[in-house]
Amino acid sequence: MLNSQVLVRETDFSRLAHTWEQLAEQMKEQGDKTTPAKLLQLADKTKRAELNIAFCGHFSAGKSTMINTLLGVKLLPSNPIPTSANVVKIRGGEKAARVYTNANGVITFDPDTEMEKLKQFAVDGDTVESVEVSYPGTFLDEYSSLLDTPGIDSTDAAHKIATESALHLADVVIYMMDYNHVQAEENFNFTKTLKDRGKPVYLVVNMIDKHLDFELDFDSYKESVEEAFATWNIKPDGIYYTSLAEPDHLENQYEEFRLMLGKLIKDREELVAESVRSAAAHLIDEHIQVLKASQASSRQELESKLDSMEVAGVDSRSAQEVAAALQEAQSHVKALENRSQEARRQMEKDLGVLLDNARLTYYSTNEAAESYLESRKPGFKLGFLFAGKKTEEERTRREEVLLAEFREKVAGNLDFHFKELMGKQPQVYDIRDDEYHARVHATKIEITSEFLAKHIKDGAQSREYVMNYCNDISAGIKLEYRRVGLAFIEQVVARLEEQARSEGAAGHEKLAVLRELADVHQKLADFAAGEEAAKERLQAIMREGDKES
């Protein structure tokens, strides 16, 4: 009887996995390049009925230390500096460490002797797809795993993408918080998102050894935590208060937390069966969002225009009225409108070519930057007698050398050509504007000490670091010139549009509004119909798969 039940469960998981594969194929046909891969990952997980417990939270919350403690072996770096752009999976099974790379396939390491190499790979989110470590002798088995995700407070986009991309594979989320940062708004936003997705979420308030009882008794502190989450309408599946620094702390619930994890693993199949269905349903919604996102900027702009634009005598909410009015006024204004838009595209293209070709860094620039960066390192010091004054003078000198270097390159390789290009734009379109010309040549973009300091990043100084720093400075300067240049382009376009309005008579402005409104109506209709049809097809496949399983 037992073997029969196990067979039924395995068959159910296999059928569900096949359903996810069917969904992925449909999504590929819709041009979705991200969600199908997630569904195939979900299918692979479903076939094995694998339980994934994801650890999320801030960098300072102690996720890695907690995982190492739970496992009884130090497999993850525990320092508070962000060390990974990738999600690291740890499961039970035969001892191995694998890095799945985009270009070089799977690279294997010995987790006992080569974890430092593995950590280096884990840092590189651009070339590494995932990192997986299997290790025997822990409370995990080969069908249960822990996911160590990057901190949600990271400013690095790769970290956030890595965390988000792992959530569809997480059956349970452990959200860890530092004792002193529980009330951070980011905690509420993230956990609410997880609960809205139907994920079981357990909160772990770590480092409770920081608590000072004379300021607030611990029971009151716990009440404040629970009330804060309740205010956001967040109902966690459990809250645990832990201290790894003081295992004997009276309020430490580490053992209860560990027992809870053990129960989750024991109930693996039931949890996975519910979780994968929920994840698949969410991925269908995510796919629809991908379809929307493919035209997101246009759609958002057009929807806003539908509500804000008005035309006398025309109901902007009526597609029929808008289409009829547009047909009446279209032919004469079309040529004039095209002229200004084409001028904008050409001017922006010319500006882009100029900025792309402007070289601002040379060998001498890198040398000056290397000297400057060295002077900004902690501990930089010159001499022994009057060292403070000498050191400050040397810092100032090196800063002035680097400022002069960049100012010289900008003046010769960018500023002159920029003003020449921007200054002649009105003449290209038969516009004479002496004030515009004067404003262009009066433009002055300062390269300051603060600008140099702002681009310094933490990290060991190396040749590559210096080159990256110089590139960042160069990119920042060009970004400012691009901003100013686009503003001048807008001024020229405005003059062209003014000409079009005067030459196109009274119907010009009305036509511009009608054209945009008609485009909004058509696109919104297409979007709505396509998205609804796509969602219904996917839900039908899922319903059919559920009937079979």
C-alpha cells in the first residue's frame, strides 16, 4: 500500500512537471525570453519534488552565518561585505561544489579545500548562472536545499535580479533581520510581496544579544515587532528571535527555529506540491507582465495621455470619435510633424556620435588617477616631521594634477566640438537665433574635486580599478554633456514645432492630440485582447494538468 502511494505521488509530480514544460513552450512562442526558463527550472524541481528554503534579508542580518551554523560546517562567507551576486544553493548529498557559468559550462570544486575559488565565482553575477554546493552529514538530504540570496538592500542591480529570480523556486522563505533594523520599510515591502505571492514566510530577528532590557523589556519589543508587521497587513507564518553570538541568551529561539526547519523538510512533498502550483500560477501572471513590459514605456505614456489630453468637440474616451476627427485633419499637418521628429532623431544621433568618439582618458590620465587614488587611501602619509601638513598638501597637489588632466582633455576633445555641433543646429533647419548661439557658447560644465571624489569606490587598487575609475569619470562628464545637449536639442525642436504650428494653421495642435489619442486606443485594444487570450490559453493548460494529476 505504501509503495502504491509513493508511486501515485511521483506520477503526480511528473505530470505537473510536464504541464510546466507545456506552459514554457507556449510562452516561448509569445516571445517571452525570461519566464520560460523559470518554468523549466520549476519543472526540473517538480520532477524531483525538491524543497527549497530561501534565506533573504539585509547583508547585515547574518544569513550566511546562520546557514553555516545550521549546517554545522562553514560553507559560506560570513563577513558583512556583499560577496555574492548569485544565489548559492546548498543541499544534502555527495560532497561537491558546482558553478554553472554562461560561457564555460559547469565548473566543479572541492567544498572542503577550494571554497575560496568558489566564492570568487559567486561574486561574478554577469558570467555565473548559479552556484550549488552539496554536502553530506547535515540536516539536509538530496531533495532539500537552502538558498542563500544576496542582500535585498544592495544597490547592485545584479544582486536584486539574483534574489528576485530565485523566488519562484523557493517553497519557503526565511526572512532575516538585524535586531536594530526590523522597522526598516524595505522589510515590510519585501515580506508583503512574498506573502502576496502566496509564499510561506518565517521571520527571524537575529542578533537579539544587542537588546538592552533597561531601555525596553523584551516582551514589549516582540509586541512592537508583531504590531509593525500587522500594520502592513502582513501575517508571517512564524517569528523567531535568535542570537548566534550568545547561544545561552534567555530569549534565543535558535533551537525552535532549527526544529521548525526540520519539520518543513519532513513535510517536503506536501509543501512542494502546493508551492509549485502557486509558483506556476504566479509565473503565468509574470509572463503576462512580460508581454505588457515589452511595450511598457509606450503603454504608460499613452494611457496617461488618454486621461490628460482634451480636444474640443471630441470625446477622447471614444475611439470612434477620435478616429473620425483624425481623418479630417491629418494630411496637411503630417509632413510638418514628421519634419520636427526627424530633426530630433538626427540631432540626438549626431550628439551621440560626438560623445561616443570623444576620448577623455589617456596614459597620462590613468597615471594621474592612480596617484590621486593612492592619496585617498586610508593610511596615506608623507614623511615624519610635519607629516599631516605635507600629506594634505600632497593630496591637494595630486587632486589638482588630475583635475587639470581631465579639464585639458575635455576642453580639447569634447567641449569645443560640442559647442560647434550644438551651435550650428538651428542653421541646419533655417532658424536664426543669436541668443541660442550665445547660450551654447556660454555653456560651462565644471569638473570639480567633489566630482572626482564621488566616483571613488571601495576595493583594492589595481590597474583595472584605476582604468574603471577613469572610465567612470569620463562617462560622468559625457553624461552631463548629453543632458545639456538634449536640452539644447529640445530648444531647436520647439522652434521647429512653432514653425509647424504657424504654417499648419489652426488644425495643427488638434491633429497632434488626435493622432496620439487614436494610437492610444488602438494599442490599448491590442494589448488587452492579446494579453487576455494569452492568459486564458495558459490557464487552460494548467487546469488540464491539474485534472490529470
